Amino acid sequence: MTALLEIRGLSKSFGGVRAVDGLSFALDTGEIVGLIGPNGAGKSTLFNLINGVFAPDAGRVTFHGIDITGAAPDRVARHGLARTHQIVQPLLDMTVLENCTVGACFGRENLPLGRAREAARETAVLVGLEDRLDQRAAQLTIAGKKRLELARALSARPVLLLLDEVLAGLNPTEIDHMVGVIHRIRERGVSILIIEHLMRAIMSLSDRIIVLNSGQKLAEGTPIEVANDPAVIEAYLGDPALAEQLHRRA
Amino acid sequence: MLRRPFFWVIALVIAVFALAPILAGDVELRESLLLAAVYITLASNLNLMLGYAGYVNFGSIVFFGLGGYICVYLMGAQGWPLAAAALAAGVGVSLAAFLFGLGILRLRGAFFALSTIGVNEAIQAFVSNFDPWGGSAGLYLSTELFQPLGGPMQALWIVYFLLVAVMGLSLYLSYAIKASKFGLGLLAIGQNENAAAVLGVPTWRYKALVYSASAFLPAIAGGLYFFKSAFIQPADAFDLSLSTEAIVIAMLGGQGTITGPALGAYLYEELRGWLLTSETFSNFQLVIAGALLLVIVLFAPGGLMGWIYGRWPRLRKVLE
């Protein structure tokens, strides 16, 4: 069986800094794979390489057996790969419903306007924005904007969802809610690649975890395997609190 | 669409434009409304770029001027009838805009705005040196060309009605695009182009398409306008101050809305007419336009429609 997403030898440098350096891994249909690593490990760059915001210097990205290396972001979206941004990117002057409708219109199913609106409404309800449909995105709180980011990506009815720190900046109640939403998304058969710093959440959500450091793969395995990996603990030693957390989880 | 109130608002505006000068039997009123119709056409189509996709086109007048040249040339030198020549101008300029668009729409923000001025200046320089189009001296049309339309008097009325029709089509085009998936994609581009692309909006193609669409009706309007003048020269055809006026009009009325550019154009034309007839302020309109633009950008970025929507939110459903 071929993997849903396959990354082979992916590299990208910015002015001498190797942000992603010869990275290879695969993600199977239905999996939730967590991506962790210290700041600057190349996690967000990897997302930008996968969905075509940047073209890689070397390597291949295969999605559904189709080579999407260097394809423009809108083409990648059409193939059924949606993402959220670490720094939220709402369409500020448009309503919550309109934001989601854009996702539904131009996503995998390329829906006509009317049906896109229905799909948008449905995903807005799924993430808990049903009371805010006609509000302008600019008026949402940070937690609201994070949910919108997720709802919009989900409206495209993607096969694979890239989540870039959707939990960062949320309070514990909001985090619990968001984790619940992510579980429900998975039940719909959507595969997920998730970047997250919050250990408690990523350890419980992920089937498998990949640890990045300086653009390279440091470790890969189940959450428990990764948390016990000496190399991982070593990498996190610069951040004693995180190392401590990792230990407690394991 | 027929059941939306705004469809009938547009129809009413067209009816008033078409009937008012006939009922009043007033040629001066007709000439003033003719200019208003041209302004509405220019501002509405500019608004497709400016208000929807968020791209400032400073050189939109190039569509009008080039359309004028193609139409006048086809009629004068090739003997085409008015309708065919005007339509050919629209199609030709639209195609040219699509090709230019593919190039300059790789630029964003201020760089795009500057490149649109460049396109206008380049075309003007080309036409000024293009002998088949009379170079810098321009092209004249023989008054005999008015004969097929029933003589000069009747021809002026016919051109007026055609320009009103072009104005009406401009408003309906703005409306149809806004209500479509294409329009939603454009608005998304206008808000945040990178986010729109990640959501799957084919940004480059959409931008080139709307740039091309925004050229079609202004080119036809240019054809009709310069046929009416029976004379065209580069300085009139590619006059950048008209481009600037179109921007002021769209901003004054409220960019991104459909009523806004129309309302702005009408008010601007009234203001201009008043300034031109007053002795002290003759040719003062560009100074006023500049000041107006500053005030709008600084204090009322939503323009008149922004103010109206804020005051009477329910009007949003009726006047789009």
C-alpha cells in the first residue's frame, strides 16, 4: 500500500540556514502524526514546502501517489490538502460564514456557491462557531480566530489536514474543546499532520510522533517511544521544562 | 437574480438615464448625463479591480483610450459599422489586457499600481508613433459616418442610448460578479492574497480574468465616446487625470460596493459641471478631486456607502 503523504529527501535553505535538511517520512490514511521539535526546527517550513508556499531546493512530496512537489498552493488545495496557519490569517472584512465558504468553494470538491455555503455552515457548527456565522472575522477573539482557521480548512473537505499550532494561545477550557474537535475530525476519516508544543495534547492525540531538530529527523515512533528516546531528551535539554514534561508523560 | 431588489434598482437607474433627457427635451441634460454614464462605466469597472480584488489600477484609462482608437480606426479606415467596431474594440482590448495582466499581475501593491501607469504611458508612446493611427496628430472621422445613423443629430442620441446601455451592463456585470463564486474568490484575494491561495483560490488566473473583464466595457465606452467626438488623439485618449478621477469616484462612493461608484460618479459629474461653469473655479476639479481623495482615505475609507450602511444597516440588503 502506498502512503497518503510521502516526503522524500526534502530540503530547503534560507540564506545558508538549512531549515529543512534531507527529511523523509510517510503518513498513512487515517493516521494522526504529531510533529514536535524546538523552535526553529523547521516544522512550519515543512508545512510551507508541503502545501506549495515555498518550492523545495531538493526532494519530493507525493500526495495520493501524485507528485505535488513545488505545485502552487491553490493546486495543492484542490488535491484535498488543507492547512491552518500558526499566525491566523482570517479574511478580516468577511463574515465567519463567508470565510468558510471560500474554503468550501475552492477546496477538494470545488463546490458551487450554494452548496459551499451549506458545507461552510456545517463545519462552522462542528468547531463551535454557530453563533458567530454573520460576524466579521475581525471581531472574533483569538480563540474564535483559531476555530475559524480550522473551520475554514475543514470546509474544503480535505483528505489530509495540516494543523500548525491550533492550540497555542488558548486557555485550558478552549484547549479541551479544540482537542475534542480534532478527535471528531479524525472520526470523519480525515488524516492529520499536527505541529504542537503542548505535550499533553500532542501525546494524547498522535498515533505516531516525528521529532525534528535543525531540519532533520531526530526520532520517530509512538508517543511513549519518542518520550523515552535519549536523543530526544538531549535535544530538549536546552529547554528543561519541556524535557521535564516529556518525562512525566512517559 | 430577478427577485433581488437590487436588480430593479439598477433597472430604475437605467430607465431614468434613458428617459430624463427625452422627456425634458434637453440636450444639455443629455450631455451631462452622457458624461455621468461614462464616469459610471469607468468607475464601476475599475471597482472590479480596486474594490473586489484590492488592486489599484492607476492606468485604467488605457482601456478607454485604446478602445477609442480601435473603434475610430476600424470605422474610418476600414469602413466598419459602429456596432461591429465598438464590439471589436471591447474584445480586442480585453484580450490585450489579459495578456498584459498575466505579466504585471505577478506584482503586488505599489509595484502593481506603478506598472499600470507604465502600461498606459507605453501604449500612449506607441500610439503617438504609430502612423496608421495618425501618430501624435490623431485620427479624424468624416461626418459622413453619421449618415447611416440618420444624421449627426440622431447619431448623438443613439450614441447616448448606447452609452447608457454600456453603463447599465457595467452595473449588472459588477452585480453578477459579486454574487458569484468568482466574486467570492476575488474578495478573498482582496482581503489576504496568500490566505486565499492556500484556501485554493486560483489567484493568478482570477486576477488576470478580472483585469481583462474590467477592460471590456470601458473599451466599448471609449469607442462610442470618440466616435461621437469624431476625433481622437493620444493626449485625450490616454489622459491619466481621468484614471485618477475614476479612482476618486470609486473611493468617494464606496469601493467594493456596486451603488458606490455609480453614486460617486453622478455626484462627481455634478460637482465638475458646477465648477466648470463657475468663473472662479474653472478647471478646478482636479484640485478638488485630490483633496477629496485625501479626506476619504483618511477619514472615510468606506466612502458614502460605508457611511450609509453604518447609518441604516438594513439598506445593505437593498443597495449592494
